[in-house]
Amino acid sequence: MSPYGDASSSRTLAKIDWDFPERVAHSGIEGIHPYPAKFIAELPRALLESLPVAPGTAVFDPFCGGGTTLAECQRRGLPSVGIDLNPIACLMARVKTAPRPSGLKDAASTVADCARRRPDAKIPAIPNLDHWFDRPIQVALASLAETIGSAPDAYRDALRLALSSIVVRVSRQESDTRYAAIDKNVDADDAFTLFLRAAARLDSALAQRDYPLVRSEVFEGDTLAFDPSRIGPIGMVVTSPPYPNAYEYWLYHKHRMHWLGLDPLSVKAREIGARAHFFKRNPHTADDFARQMTKTFDLIRKVLTPGGHACFVVGRSRIHGRIVDNARIVEKAAAGFDLVFSAERTIPARRRSFNLSHANIKTETLLVLRRRDAECA
């Protein structure tokens, strides 16, 4: 045993180029819905290929986002469990790992046809609605959302995800990584056309999965207050927690949440790292992130088998002008774990996931920690 844990694991991990320079394009399943700042699949894939998972256990992602880790577990025939606070993320993760609904494209066509004949659908009370959506788009989205609500259960999640994927495209929100209003040349017909294309793209991506769909559970909830008895024995943790003061998932998905009848403000109130927390009357600090990571490891220790690995990918933050080493905070929170391996990886400049001027995120750190065996604790 090396002073950093398992020497064999460390040597294996050290051979990997964690920048993944050969990465060219997303797979179909990765691109079913916009989700800025998501895990790239190569990260969990390399970790799952390099580290052991005890028989009879699952892989756990306590901040599962759009389900990248869970999908990679299915590729390898490993059961998995994920938690996320964001309902859009959970919807993505569920659809990615669930069986393909037979006849999805036909179901989408039926929904679109019915929605076109439903001009009296109730438009939800969304703040600044007219600022963000032209009136014909409002009617189209409301009609689609209402009609999907009446669709058979087998199709509902997939159809909701297809609708969610087009909301920003037909709104005045500039992009998934820029929250500013601009004029776009879209109309109601475009909304229906884009919905049908999204459903077809989703159907194709789900059909391309050529591996058995082993168990994958997605829990919508707060990791910091989650009941460990709902998770079961875990053999490995692979995750990337939100970075403080870097990216607001709730904000960039809030229009999607509104149209799907969800509450973005409840997500904002509990979202780790959201910028709004750092500019209120009693602002969050790096100490809050330290407490959040300590609670995360409280949960991990209750479910991870002795000798199991906890793998975290985390970047630095800039909080009120001060650079914060979040990887060091995670490592300090991991009482009872040994550091097996760490590496810095460069975030490609083309990845438009963060506003680098305030987040200062140009690299991120991979930490691989090993829970001590009982006799070594």
C-alpha cells in the first residue's frame, strides 16, 4: 500500500490522458438535451474501466446531472444510483437509462397534431412571460405541454424531455449559456417542427443503445439531506459537484421548469454554488461549500463499502476576487479516505459552459479517494 492508497490503481490512472484530446463529438445519448457544464462521458468511462466495483454493489453519483455517469454504468453492465436537485436533470437521467418507448415518434406526431388543434390551452403564469416568449410561441408550448400531460405514461417522460429540449430555442433567451433576451426568427410552426425533430432525435439515440439496460435509479432530491437507506450498498462513487459561484443550473433551466409545471425557485434556494447565494445579504463563502462537501461525505461513508473509491471532478472558483481551491476542500472533507490519485485536466476553450471571467475555471481537478478498510480506519 502506497501512502496515497492503492499503488496499482494509481499507476493505472496515471497512464490516462485526462484531457482526452481525441474526443471529437458527443454520442447520440449525450446530445439528447442541452445541459451545459455536464460531465463528458470519457471521465466516468475511464474511471469505471480502471477501478474495481465490488460484486453486488452499485455505482453512485450524488450530483448526477443529466445522467452521464449512470449511462456509462449501463454500458458496462453496472447498476447505478443518482441523485440531483434539478428536475430537468433528473428527467434527462431517467430517459437516458430507461427502456425506449415503442412507437415514440408516432406518439409525438399524435401529440403535435392534437396540440395544433388546442389553441385554448391555459398559458402558465410565468414571470416576464411576454419578455421571453412571443405570444404564438406561448400558445404552442402551452398546447404541447397540456397534450403531453394526457399522453400514456409510457411516453410521458420522453415527450416532456423533447419539449424541454426546444424551450430555449424558441424563446428569446440567447442560448443555454447566455441569459440575455434577443429576437429570434421563430414562430408557432417552428415550435411544433422542432418538437417533432427532438422526439425523433431522442428515439434514434435511445435505439442506438446496444447494451442491456441494467438497473439505474434516479432520485430527485437534496443530496445533503438524503436518506441513505434508499440507496443500498455502493461500490464506487463517480461525481462532479456544482462549483461555487460558477454556474446557475436553475437559472438556465428555469424556463424549461416553468413550462413543465416545475418550480425553479425551490431549486434555486437549495442549489449548491448558485451565484445568487454569493450576492445576498448574508452571502455564502467557501466555508459553506466545505460544509456541503462534509455532508456529502457523511452520506457517502454510510453507503460506500470499505475499500471503495470516491472519484470527484471539481474546478476552482473565484469568490469576491479570491481564488478558491475546491479540490482541496473536497479532500479535507473526505475524513476516513486516502488519496489514491489526483490530476489536473484542461477544460477545452470551446466548451461554453461557464462565464470564465467570473468563474476563472480553466482547469479542473480529478480526485480519486479510497475509503479505508475497517481495520485501517
